[in-house]
Amino acid sequence: MPNTSFDNKKATVNYLPSQDDDEIDLGELLATLVDNKWLIAFITVVILILGTAKALIDTPVYKTDAMLQVEKNSPSLGALEPVAALMGDEVEALTEIELIKSRLILGAVVKNLNQEIIAKPKFFPVIGGAIARRFQQHNEGNEVSSALFGQSSYAWGGEAIHVDTFTVPPNWLGEKLILIAGEQGHFRLMYEDELVLEGEVGKLASKQLEDEQHSVTLFVSFLKSRPDTQFILMRQSAGEAISELQENLGVVEKGKKTGILALTLESTNPNDALQTLNEIANIYVRQNVEQKSAEAQKTLEFLDKQLPQLKEQLEAATTALNDYRTRHGSIDLDLETQGVLKGVVEIQTQITLLQQKRDELRQKFTESHPSVVSIDKQIARLQGQMNSNDKKIEVLPETQQVILRLARDVKVNTELYTALLNNTQTLRVSKAGTVGNVRIIDYAVLPDEPIKPKKVLIVAVSFILGLILGVAIAFIRKSLNRGVEDPDLIEKHLNIPVYATIPHSAQQLKINAKIKKNQQSNEPSILALENRDDLAIESLRSLRTTLHFAFLEAQNNIIMVTGPSPGVGKSFVSINLATVLAEAGKKILLIDGDLRKGFINKNLGVRREQGLSEFISNTITLDMVIHKIPEANFDFIATGSIPPNPSELLLHERFGIFLENISKQYDHVIIDSPPILAVTDAAIIGRMASATLMVIRAGQHPMRELEQSTKRLLQAGVDIKGIVFNDVPETSSRYGYGKYVYQYSYQKSK
């Protein structure tokens, strides 16, 4: 059954929440998000701003591309196709890709374009580059931006420099030097704040260093800037320049075995990307032609060495055959012997050609190379056929055997000599007409838009990342906050009833701010007076009803209000509870018993002096202590001057006698005491009260803290009647889904 209370204006019905502690409640998760909505929004906005700033500040990266074709055969004369076997196998695309990215090609590019030299304006940190780019987008002429923020040494847009020659000692490679522009084309070169040399645009400047072994040489062909503007100069090693170029260069084959290579290059300078990629394509094509010509030249050199030897062997074989025939007369071979001779000649010719091919390959490859192994197998197979023919020759008459061998040597040497002579002449023509097997299909063009940063993507990712991070921090914050947020848990663990659950009041925050602003205000600032319909006051009226039944068997009418720690709202509860009790026609006395940091007098607009501490010290009378608060219809006793010994004063018998006598003059005496975990004052006051209310703040206290507070009060003999669960967030569903609040207010009849 609900706990219902009615008055002339409102009625409230409260149902305490009920849920299984071991289950994960979706409502609890949603409540955490709602409670931390401003934190999540703040983190999301911060990350979004950072992402947007990154998208605007990051240096744009441009990408240009070119296309090459690697043909299968050299486009020379068709009659030269038989010679292709002598000039090497077809080259796979992967080989060409690695060749393009090799130091052979890229080293020549770096040298031709002076990419070992880095010369660029020095921008203001973080935002300087973005400001300069924006200026250049809106000013395409020769105008140079004026200095911003009084920083004339930085470049702010429109500055440019071109360095043709820059040499430094080996130990200065990779070191940054500063070039400071002067008047009328003059400049100074600085290294570690020391002057290295002075020069003028268009003139070679050089200076011998102190060690007299190295010098610095600089030729600036173009310089556009304000005086005192600084530029960064650095010479890197060729290896570093090549490695940087390799990282930014991409080469892939379009399709499979198409021979079409796509070259891409990324750079922060679109003109540099265009120039560099076209230079790579041109050098690669030129290298390909030179390599093909070099292969033909090596083959010619090999054939030129073989031809004289074959000629000598041919002459010797011819002479031997003629001499034998002169001595023994002309001998004719039968048809069978002529067939054997023809087969032997063909096999021997093939073996000799393969051996020459093997000798050529051995100049490039080792014995274990697949091409060399394949030729060895062919030679072994032909040698087996030759052995078979030799057995046939052995059964012939001796005269025919001799004639057969001599004729074989003549024919084999004749065919070999003729073939090599023809190949030599063909290769000479091929070398003269070599154009390579690579051609440029598309040269690189100047890119219009940068590929990086992707601004829309960065902003979108920043928003999503900020939202995720905000939600994660919200849940982490909740997991780290071990404060009790459910009144049911307090009742289960402490076996103490929760008398009231007081929601958060925005109006009370305004009252607190007003009190801090007007320190000497004489008007009371009480929520129960300024907004009688506030939900927090409705909860205190419910507490008033509960206390009515709790005091039916009480020994006295004294109520002590305390809390585990400062800042829980016990003074707020004391003031407004006194007000709602007075509204019900009760005669109420409110005592500020916090003799250390009490401040209720500020809320009620009275002085602190001449209060409880002076009365206990017997320096003033009771009439001088009690203040009338007519607006709230209750009496009030302030703390008085802050004493050096608050606990000793409260232990004095005059305080006990005072409470015993004064309680007879009022229906209820409410004492606001210090926190129990901070000092022992609450334990002293609580023993004299019939009812003690412990105020706790939602989500602020771990269960261990509440257990310690309860233990201290019970050990001191204090009777804890109930707990007031204060400052419950109205937006949190963890406090809203299990209770209902109905409001009834007067309406004028129409």
C-alpha cells in the first residue's frame, strides 16, 4: 500500500522502487546516460572541435599518377625474332615494379631534381601552415602576407625559395639550418644561432669552416619574402632522400599479366609530385633502352669471340677431309651411311649451339639456375642420341668410318659458322634499332584536389569517437563512484528505515547563490517560504507525517539532524523541516548545534554572535539567545562565537539542563549537529534527543561510510529513528520509475 499524505493544497503518493540487485537493468543504464548527458555532450563537442581543427590544420597531400606499358617482345624488325632466345626470357611485371623502385632509378631522379636539398619557409607552430595556405588560395599573385601576432620571423603566406646548390660537411647531413632573408636579396645562413655565411640571391656563396677540411656552399636562385623571414634549409643524404621517395611511390600492375603498370606518387607539393613522377617514367624508359642495347652488345662480344674459333675448326676439318681423300681416292657413301651422317650432324650442331647458349647464361647465372639446369638436361639427352649413332658407325667398314667422321666435322662446323655469322649480322642491326620494350602511355598531370585529409570523414569520425568516449567515461565514472544510489540498499544493509526521499531542488541552488552573494541579508532565505509547491518541500511534509507517529512513544521532543560528512544538506533539512512543522501549528525551536562551521544564521538573516556557545559559557541570558523568525513562525538559536573547545562545551551540564528545560516550552526542538565522522559532537547531542535523523546525499556515500556512521552513533547510545535520502536527481530514471508523485493545487473557477 502506498504512503499517502494530504493537505489543503497537495497530495503525494510515493512507491519505493523494487528491483533485483543481481540483474542488469536497462533503465539503470539509460539513467546513467541521462545523468551524464552534459558530460557526454561536452566530451563529444571537445573531440569534434579537435577533429575539425585537425582537418583544417593538416597539410594537404596530393596524388598524381602515370601509366607505363611493358611489352612482351621488343618492337624491332620481325626477322629478329629468332634472336630473342639469345637476348633473354620475357620479364615478369613484378621484376619491372621492383626495378622502378630501385636505387638505380630513384637515385638518378633524386640527383637530377636535387631532392637531397630541402628548402621551405618556417611557419608558426601548429596553425602557421594552415594560415599560409589560406592566404595563397586567395592571393595568387606575388603578394606576401604581412606578419601576424607580431611574429615577423615566421612565414605567413606567399613566401618562396629555390636552392640549386647546397653542400655541407658530412656531420651536418640531416641538420636544420636557418636562412634569414634580408634587404634587396641578401640573406644570412645560421646554424645553432651562429652565422655560417652571408650571400645574395643569384650568386654562389661559399665559406671554409674552421676545421679547414670542409666548406659550406649555397646558391639561392630565387627568394621571395619579407625581410627577417626565416627559411629552413637541410641537406639529407641520398639514401634518406631515396627512402622517402620509395615510401611515397606506388607501382602496381593493372590487371593480371597485362603488362600495364600504374605509377602513383603522393606529395604535399603538387608541382613536385608531377615533376618527380614524370622524371621517374622518363629515366625508367631510358634505362630500359640502354639495358636492351647493353644485352645485344654483350651477345655480340660473345659471338665475335666464337666466330674465329669456329672458322679455324672448319678450316682444319676441311683440310683433314681433303687430305684423306687425296691419299685414298674418292669414296662414295651408301644411302644408309649418308642418313647416319645427316643425323649425327644435326645432333652435333644442336649440342654445340646449346653449349654456346650455356656459356652465355653462365655469365649471368650460377650452375643451379633453372635455365642452366634445363640446358644441361637437353645436352645430356642429345648426347645420348649421339652415343646411339656412334654405335651404328662402329659396325661400318673402317674406311667409311673415317670418311663419316671427317665429313661430319666439316658439315657441323660449316653449319655452326654460318648460323653464328648470320646471328652476328642480325644482332648488329638489332642493336642499332633498339627502342626497348617499355613505353609511356600516360604522363602525370597536375592534381586538382588533395586526397588527404578527408575532412568530412575526419569530422564524422571525431563526432562518433567523441560520443563513444563520452559514453565510456560516463560508465567508468559510474563504476568508480561507489556511492549508494538506491534507498532500498540502505534499508537492507543498515536495517534503518528511510523516512523521506527528497528530490533535487533547482530553486534551492538559487537560494544558496543568493546567500553567498548577500552575506549580510536580514531577510530569511527558506525554500519552504519561497516555493511552497517544490517537490523537496512535499517530501519534507511526508517526513513531518512520519515523525508525528514516531514521537507517539518518545521520551522527549528533541530531534537531532546529522550526517556522515559535510555537504549532505542537513542544514537544509533542519531549516525547512522546522518551517513545515511550524506550518502545521507546532511551536518549533531550531538550534544550530554545529559550533564549528554552523551557518544557519545566514539563511535566517540573523547574527552569529550571542548564541549557544555564549549561553553555555554563562555569559548571556536565555532571552538574549532566542531569535524570533516571524516569516517562518519558529524560534532560532545561533551557534554564537566559534569556541576553541566545542566538544567540552556540549559536555557541560548547563547544555543538558538547557535542553531539558527548553524542550518543555516547545512542541519540537530541532538541533542541527556536525557530521558524525568528522567530530564527536553529534554523538554528544544525540544522547539527549529522542529521535536522530541521519541525512545522506544520493550517490555520494559508499556503503562502508554509512556503516561507520551508524556504528559510531549506536556505540554512543544514539537512537537513529530514520534516514533522509537527500538531493535525488529528478532526471534520473533510477529514482523515478518506481515512484509516482501527484500534485494537486488550487485553481480559480472560471
